[in-house]
Amino acid sequence: MQTEINLRVDGTDRQVTVDTRTTLLDALRERLANTSPKKGCDHGQCGACTVLLNGRRVLSCLVLAVTAGGKDVVTANGLAPDGELHPVQQAFLDNDAFQCGYCTPGQVCSAVGALDEFRRGWPSHHGDTELTRAEVAERMSGNLCRCGAYTNIVTAVQQAARA
Amino acid sequence: MNAVGQDMVRRDGPAKVTGTATYAYEAEVDNAAYCHLILSTIARGQVTDVDVSAALALPGVLTVLTPGNVEKLAPTDDAELAVLQDGEVAYRGQIVGAVVAETSEIARHAAELVHFTYHVDEHDSIFTTDRDDLYRPKAINPGLEPDTSIGNVGEAVRSAHLTVAETYSTPMVHHSPMEPHATTALWQDDSLVLWESTQSVHSVRTDIAGLFSLDAEAVRVICPYVGGGFGAKGSPHGNVVIAVMAARALPGRPIRLALTRQQMFAIVGYRTPTIQETTVAADRDGRFTALAMAAYGQTSRIKEFVEQTAAPTRMMYAAPNRATSHRIAALDVAVPTYMRAPGECPGMFGPEVAVDELADALGIDPIELRVRNEPEVDPETGKPFSSRNLIACLREGAERFGWADRVAGARDGDWLIGTGVAASVFPAFTLRTTANIRFDHNRYTVELGAADLGTGAWTVLTQIAADALGVPVEQVDVRIGDSAYPFASVAGGSSGTATWGSAILTAADTFRDKYGDDPADGDEAENTFIGTGFEGGPYATYAFGAQFAEVRVHADTGEIRVPRLLGVFAAGRIINPRTARSQFVGGMTMGLSMALHEHSVLDPRFGHVINHDLAEYHIASCSDATDVAAHWIEEDDPHVNRLGAKGIGEIGIVGTAAAIVNAAHHATGIRVRHLPLTLDKLLAGLP
């Protein structure tokens, strides 16, 4: 079954026809040609598809596109309007916090979401009140990186938090 | 103005942090169709009937590919690539069909509607060392002798002061790059364009052109970015053949095919489980009198790949008596392949734990024990080492890590604390590659079909080219990842930078010889670097390293943490410290992952990996690896190659697991000889 939805993607209103089974991730990648969010597992296990939905980080492979109608979607590409890198992106670049780059847009969106959650006082399992390395790592542990850039990712997120 | 050695930011960085770098599935094409694979649900037998009627009745389905109902491929030795040529099933998860449809949702739905009838044969997928059909392979990867022997190990053991003779094992593990294997394929006007996630655009082109009886010129393979490979994308697998069949069935229609994460556990290779019967005998002073490993692994019945598990035992330490062997079980299982540091990664686990056990039994510091057994020359070939700085790595690592402060029985509240060390090694060699250099509008364009899997090739090759041409990096455009460029070797074997860099040096010489320092627009030169091949030259060429781990084990729960991992490497000239550090740290992090988590569990009843996703096949997460540090010593090796670079992509994973297991022993007194090091193996023995 096809249905038409409206999405605001990276600041632009988009109208798109989707299968009711289509995930937000596939709607972005296969119908809107926005390939910034990546598909690593399609089961919410790796974090590569992370985007910001109405400002909160979500796994877009676990969101049905039809439930995102009328909402605001920001991908990693949308964090850098006109090519101006977001502080998180700049910190990833400065600290070489990636290698192959496939998990990176998801890591970046996740970090933006995680820093916002921390500022709002949302607790984590780790429970530090400061953004220690362990606290950042806990909050970023939903985003897998097979290249093993974690040590630099933690440093980058800490740098971005100070920006 | 040397660019080599500078801390240069990745050239592909901005595209990667914004997600605008395009991977294979994301190639910009119009009106794509989507292909979904169907895998066998039996481990051995034949497809006897396929009912595609329900699938074809689904609106939006374009075609269904089934055994015998596809174009005939040219004969090939590689049974993995001969997909759908007949109905034979040799392992569970083998490709038995595919659906092409207007959308990915329809393709996936229709794949479920294709009904297969099988004749089921009994299968055998149990890997043990007491099978009566183990065999000695003709050669082991990458073409080495399966068995070697010098002196008499048995006699040396009988007269030794102390011998550690233990069996160690590493489980089946999967590469699991974050980007699932993917292809966008377009067949149009009798030519084929493949956007393919691969470590070697040229080998994909050669294999595909051969299978489909096409001129190589009619096939173009494009791959500017690879979302991780680790060997799984080193040579093409059956999925790309299906993508090409689908594209040729629908001329003019681009076909997108991505594997699901689950499918990746069946059809793109894995590291064989290994069993390592390891012997280290020593005299009273800790000098090794014998070193031996009998290594066992598995392969698929339809294609042989033999992990060279005992290869590092042949060259790592001195000992007058030595022996290695490899025995293989050919099973009804998926096809194994090379995975990051084949041979060295699993094969340095047993020996490096055995050396630790021996040090413990002798009461000698494990670093000192390794120093005492440093060979003068490569013990088996007699070749001199081009450079060998293992001791320097151990000493520098000990200093940085604070090794001298280690105490047995350390405790911090409920946490038992220990430290461990292990050595790393990986061979350095170069392959054949051609590079082209063109001058235009005061810029130099350097082209070769190399690949950047996250290694930093885009960046380091730019640095090498700038120095080779004697110009600033800003004046150089390196172009890689396209078979339209000159032939380049695979991004594998830690040979990429040294090989491709050497080719650029060679081409730059030719360019300057022809045109001098003041070339005209359009001037162009090309040359080929031959490389050493896997056999190497007159020197034994290896990178070395030392890894140090701190392990904490919770006294009540057995929870295992690795708060600190430190590696020091001697790997020749480092081209870019920033990307090099990430390579080392990344390898070590994957080694930590192997040590603590990774285990593909094969259910022998069904012949497949049951934990085939990232929720059940655990890899290290961010919280596991917050302090992984790598350093290196300056090493000037004039013999290894003109660039002086040894390769750094794999050595970081070698030895890590042994260092962690040795640290866990130091913390708890419990010796774990079978990876992964999980808490169930510690709980019963905790104080």
C-alpha cells in the first residue's frame, strides 16, 4: 500500500510516496536520495542510520516513514548547511574520529543528540554528572564502529561538548 | 617541504562527517531497481523444484533468478562465483536465487514467496581435530609450505628443563564491516558499470569479465569509498555475480543489491576457527630449545582456503628445533577467507600465551624471556631481517605503560587488576601496480586503481605523490577507486601504501625524466612497480610490535574490563602519523573485540551461524575501548622498499588478544586458552 507523506528533511519540505512498510531510513536513502544516514544492520543494532527526528536522536531503520509524516528530520548532511561543519563534525575531523566513514554520519547525529540529552540532565546507565570519557562512551555505545575509532570518538565528543 | 611524515587531515574527511561520500549502493543513477538475494535453508543437497508463481504475481516484481534459469557463466575454478549454475547446495546460506523488483520492499517480500523444494543430503559441519578425514593442503595462504621441520622437537622436549605444551583455540569470527557488501550494476550498450564495495576494483573487473565472457574494457568498476572490508571485500563473492546477472536481464536499468547483515554471515567469508597445539620448550635460562605448532582449521567443501595459522611460529623466536604443520577439515560450511592479519592474528594467540605461561613457570619476566629468544636471522629461511625492532618496541612499551610497577594480586575494591604483554608481527611485502601522472593547468593528477577502506589512502598517496614530484600537496590530485585508472593491487596484506606509493615514485621518476621540472599541459607518464610478491626478496621483511593490556576482573561477577591498551610498533617509515595512529588503534580495538567478544556460533545440526546479527555477534562498543593508545619507534629500513614503509593495517590486531588473556591471568591466576575470554571461563576460579 502506497501513501503520501510530508517530511521536512534537512530544512527542506519534501513530499514523498512510500510503501507503508518503508522505513524512514529507506525513505531517505531510496526515495529522497539522501544517503547521509547509512544502513548497517536494518535492525537497530548498529546505529549507522541515526538521524535527529524533531531534535531527538532516533534509529531511522526502526521508524516507519509513515509515522514520521509532518516531522522534522535532520541528517548529518543537514548539520552542515552550506558546507559549514557542525562543531561535532569539526571535532570528528580534528581528532580523526573515523576511518571508513560508514558509521560516521550516524555517530555525528548520535553525538549531537547525546550532548543535548546530557544538557537536559537525562541520566545514563553510567551515571557521571560530568562528561568523563566513560560517560561519553556509555552515551555513544549504541553506535558501533568496526574500524575501531572509539578512543578518538570519545575525545571528539568531549571537544564538541566544550565548543 | 616533505609532506611525508606530516600530520595531514584526511582529504575525504568533510565528505565522510557529513555523509556525502557515496558508497556503492548510493551511486547516483536514475530509476533503480532493487535486488534481494535468497539463500539456501539446507546445508547439503539439491534444489529439485522452484515455484516462482507467487513471487511473479506480486505487482512490481521484474524478474526472479533461480538455479539453471540464468545465463551460463564461463567455467571457473572458483565455485563461490559460479552462482545458480545448477541446483547443488554445498552449505547453508549459499545463494539459490534472487528477486528484482521496483522497490526494495517488494523485492524482499517477493523473495519470501519463492518456494524451494530440496533433496536433502546428510551434511557434516563439525570441526574437530579427531576427524579421520583431516588432510594436509598443498599450500597455505598465501602460497606457503603447509609443513616445516628443523632439528628434532620431540628429543628437545624430552631433554628440556621446562616445556609448555598446550592446546589453544580461536573461534570462527566474521569481518563484519559496517557497510554490508553492496553493488549498483548497470548493463547498457554492451558494457557494464559496477559501483561495487571492494578492496580491489581491478580484481572485480577481471573476475566479472571472465565469468561473463566480456572484454575487460567493457567492464568498469567504481569504488571511491569502502565502508570497511578487513578482507571480506578482498575478492568478489557471489552477490556481485547476481547483481550482474540481474543487470543483464534488465538492460538499461540500474540494479541495487545490498546484503542484509544476516546474509553476510553466510556468503562473504569468515576466519576459520583454529586449534593450535603449541609447544615451547626451554632450558634453565629460558632459552627456547624447541618451538612447534600443529595447526588445524576448516574450509568449505567447494573451495579451499587455508589459514596460515602456524606461519608466525616459523620466524618469531630463535630455537634450534622447530616444526609447524597445518591440517584441514573440508566441511559442508560457508567459504572461509582472509580476515585482517590472516595467519598472524589467530596464530600469534597460542604462542604468545604459551610464552607467558613459560615465563610464569620459569619465574622470568615475560619481556625478558622474549628478549632472550631474539633470533639473529630468520630462523627458518636464514635470511637476515631487513630490520627487526621487537626488543625496542617491548622496552619502549614497558616504559610508557609502567610495566616495572606491575604487582601480582593487585586489587581495587572489588576489582582484581592485572597487566599483560604480547608481541606482534606482520610480514611486509609489495605487489604489482601501475600509476599514471598527468600535468594540466599547473596541477598534477595521479591515477591508479587503489582503494581507501578507511586506511587513509586518499591522503597518504597525496603526500607521497607531492614529495615524489617535489611539489606542495595542494598541487596534487590523487584519483583512486576506479578500474578506468591503471591497474593497482588489492588493498590487503598491509601492502597498499608501500605498493601504491612505490608505483607513484616510479611513475614520478618517469614523468620527470621525460618532461623535467617544467612540463607542458597534457604531459603524461605512466610506469609500473613490480613489487616483491609474497615470496619477498633477499631479506626477511616484517613489522614488529609489542602490546600491553591492563585487565580488571570483578571478583564477584567476573565482569572483564580493559581500561588500558597500549601498543608500540616498528613498521618502517610512517607516512601520516594521524591516519597511522588510527590504523594501529583500530587494529588493537578489533583485537580487543576478538579477545572479549567475538564468536560466530555454528549450529552443527543446521550448518549455519546462529548469532548472525550485530545484537548477537558482539563486537567491541565505545564503552569497551576508551583508552587505546599506539606509538611507534622511528625505523629507517633501506631494504624493505624505496619508501621505507612496511604496512600498518593489520599488525595492530596481532597479539592483542594474547596480551589481554595474559593480563587476565595476572589478575586472577586463571589461564584461559580458548577465545573469547568471557566471564564464564573465569567465574569458577575466582577467589
